[in-house]
Amino acid sequence: MAELVYRKQQTECGNDDVAPRPPSDPNAPGTTDAIRFLAFSFLHSFSITPNLPSNKPLIVIMPGFSQTSDLPAWKELQEHHTTLGRNLVLKDQFQKDPKRFENFSHKFANTVDNTEVLFDFSKNFLTQETVSLLVKLAKEANVEELRDAMFRGEHINFTEDRAVYHAALRNVANEPMEVDGKSVVEDVNSVLEHMKEFSEQVRSGEWKGYTGKKINTIVNIGIGGSDLGPVMVTEALKPYGHPDMKLHFVSNIDGTHIAEALKDSDPETTLFLIASKTFTTAETTTNANTAKSWFLKSAKKDSYIAKHFVALSTNEAEVTKFGIDAKNMFGFESWVGGRYSVWSAIGLSVALYIGYDNFHQFLAGAQAMDKHFRETPLEKNIPALGGLLSVWYSDFFGAQTHLVAPFDQYLHRFPAYLQQLSMESNGKAITRTGEYVKYTTGPILFGEPATNAQHSFFQLLHQGTKLIPADFLMAAESHNPVEGGKHQRMLAANFLAQSEALMVGKTPAQVKAEGAAEELVAHKTFLGNRPTTSILAQKFTPSTLGALITYYEHVTFTEGAIWNINSFDQWGVELGKALAKNIQGELETAGEGANHDSSTSGLLLAFKQKSNLS
């Protein structure tokens, strides 16, 4: 196993306030002040200077390796893939091993509602040797050490010098959790108590609009993690939603998005949630100001804003400047990343819609999966195995994509949520030591609810030239058992049939036996041997959904740890935003703009002409 090594950073950073200093005890990896995963060779190559307080020591923890492909287990996996992995035929494995399902499936005990979630990995390119080698790779890559550092509140987001502590948001057991030597439990519970009190006031009708009417419409204005998580969860848990409450989520700067939401809203009964940590996000503040103007056309008085607008933010100055009462501000810490923020105040729309008790169950299910991930050996650790499988397919089989297909209409936004979680986290090409990776990272994740998906892109899965590993999700129990459960049984039949069909395929002999014309035999043949993971829950309850989201969070963590990248920043979103700000100014003036390539200049001028701006 490669050792985590504390090293004094020798790179000249050009900033006396953050001059490198060694930790007080370099042999104590649990010492918070010593944990500074700051890869300056990467940061300074892009002229990025970390914004660090002057009293903090600046230490880089090198993982003992840079390229994961240099680790012994990686080379063993390459040999294993050459000799066995790429030649493995799944249906033959089932014939050889009658207990294959038993040996390669795991049950997650959801202690919150006393149900189990079954994770069946048996239809994957795995043998016991494969699992052993993948686990060996995880150990050599220090996955367990990095996991433990995350749960200790250490600054594993090294490019921003932040803890990654969203697990503290769902700490319903009130276990001790600290960042920089300070307990976070009290602050988290304070926000949760505020959310509980407010959501109960709104749902009961105690909180009223400026004319005394009960609130019946919630409009959440946010983007990225301030939108995708709440949208997905409120859709997934619609059976638990308040029957008299309408929800709208506005994220896009396209005016159509806010216009359609306002068209379906009444100023007297609408509550706006403005979700922006800094309260400066361009799309969010623009949409929020449009909503405020719409509201004031009817309400007239600025003082009424306090009854209809609340802020999910930490910037009190900007919040109060907007007109929102600071008492109606719900904050969260810098260690909460956007794509992990649905557990925080960003989840207020969820609590308002499904009720705080159900929101608490949602958090509890997530913590149950956290506990499994922290305490279970890698060989039986469900999220770790999911992440290792992803690396196995991406880097050894050349898979470029990953499908997530929920067999549940309420989960129709789940793939979109996972797209941000996965691709914003692991769409990176620089290792923790600042080198360009020599292997593939970040597969493209996509998905659509089945059975719809079967009638669109499943053709590619079955007979295309690309290997597309897939996850199929289903609950045995439906929230809507119409026609005596007939629909659910049909859905289950497809859930079971698709994974089997992708595995076994259909031979030319079988096609001929069905009487197909000779010239059509090749077209009707299915090669099979396409890997899938089946995830079967009892019912998609708040706690089960919380556990499933957390499963994918830790899958993503495991991938990033193996690839030796930082899964917790998102510099890739910044460049386009910066250029857009410049171009927006050019749209207000004549001409084609300055310092652009001919394509961008031509498009800019064409837009002005078509918009009568030139």
C-alpha cells in the first residue's frame, strides 16, 4: 500500500501570508492543522493561489504515488484483464457457479425503516480474483485512509483547502463531528431546527402571505446543486408531498423558465426560496430580481418581501439588501459542496413539500449508508465495490459511458442528478500531485426511466459496438399499485428481462430456429455479455432514497480516490462563466466584440443582427 506522506511544500507560492510550514507533528495524520492537501504544482501552473488564512500551516500530503497506473495492483489487473477479464463470458460463469448470485450480491440493511436494498453485482465481469485485485488496488490507492480523513473533517478538497463534510449534515445520531477542531453538530442542528420550525409553520398555514392567505406555491430559485438535488428528491418523493402545495424550480437564465413558473403562481400565496450560498450567482440573482419585480407589481410595498422570500445563503449583507429578513435566512458552511447540498438548508423545499419528519427520515437513511461505507470491509462494502467496478470498466475495458435506468417514474430526474454528482466530481485530468493522468477518468453518465428507455436507446446497449455498463433500479412495492398490481408486475418483468437479455443475448442458431430468413439472421442476433448491476429496494421511501443517493456519492468518492484526483472542486465551470460575463458587456455595445476568434465574432454579430442589437 502506498503510504500517505506529509511533505513540506517547496514550491515558491509568491505569498508570504501562506508560506509553507511543517506540521507540529508530522507523524499524526489525525491532526487537523497538519491536513492540507494542497497540490501547488497544479495550482500554480494555472496561476491559482489558494485563499488561506495566514495562521494556518501549509502542508501538502502526497499520497505516496502520482499515477494510479504505476501501482502494482493496477499492473496485476492489466494482466488479469488480458488473461481472463476480457474473455469472461457471463452466462458461462453462472453455469459453472450455481451460487454466483449469492456470492456476488449484497444486502444493505436500511435500519431506518427495517427493509433491505439488494445490490446484485453478479452480472458483471467479476470473479473472486477480480474482486481481490480491485480491493488490493483500493488499498494501495489509500481509499480507506482518504475516506477516514473525509469523515474526520480534514481538508481533503486540497485545491480549495476545505473539508468535505456533507456527512455532518445527516448526522441524525449526533455523533461527534469536527472541522478545524470545532464541533459542527450544534450549528447543523440549529439550521435543521430552523428548517423544521419554518416548514411546519408554512405547511400548517400559520405562516401567511401579505394578504393573510395561506402559502400554497413554492418557487425554488437556484442552479446546479441548488436545483438538481431538490428537484430530484421532491419528484422522487411526490407520494409524500403536501396535496395542496405546488412546486416550481427555476434554474435556467432563459427567461422562459421564470416566466412559466410565475404564470402558474399567485403573488398572494407564493413563497420564493432563493438558493445561493454567496447570493451573487448570476443566474440565480437575475431570476430572483425578476421574481421580486413580479411580486411587487401586486404587493406594492417592499416590506411585504419578508413574507414571501427566504434565502438559503450565508451572505447576510446581500440577503438583507435584497429585502429578505435575516431571520428568514438559512445558512450552510463552506464545507458543503453544491452537488452535496440537498442535505443542507438547500433541502428546505424538500422539507416544505414532504414535511420535516419525512425529511429527517431522508437524512437518517443517508447516515445509515454512511455507516456502512465507513465500517464495512472493502470486500463487502457496497459503494466501494460500485466505484471499483466503474474503474474496472472505464480503465481496463475502455467503457466511456455508464447508464442508470430507474424502473420507477418518480425517479425520472435521478439520472440528471447523478450526472452532476458524477461528472462534475470526476471530470478531472490532473492528479493530486499535479500531473496529467495517464488513464481514463470520469465516464459519461446518462439515463432515463424504463420502460421508456427501452424504446429509445436500449437498442445501442443490446446491439451497438460500445460497452455500456448499466445500473437498473426498482422497488418491489409500488406507490401506485393500480389494476391490482398488474402494472408493477409488467414493470418487474422488464426489469428482470433486460438484465438477463443483455447478459445471455441470442445466438444465430436461436434466430434460425425461430424461422428467420437467412439474410436477417445476423441482424437479429444479440451478442449478449453486456454487464449490469441490479438494485432492488422494498419501496422508495424517504430513507431508502437517502441511502441510494449516498450510495452513489460514495461510488463517486471511490472512483476519484482510485484515480488520485480531487473529486470536490469544479474549476471547469469557471472559464465559460468568465467569458460569458465579458461577452454580455459586448452585447450592450455595437460591433462584433474584441479579441475573439472569427467564429465567435461572427456568431456574436449574427445574434445582434437577429435581435436588432447591432
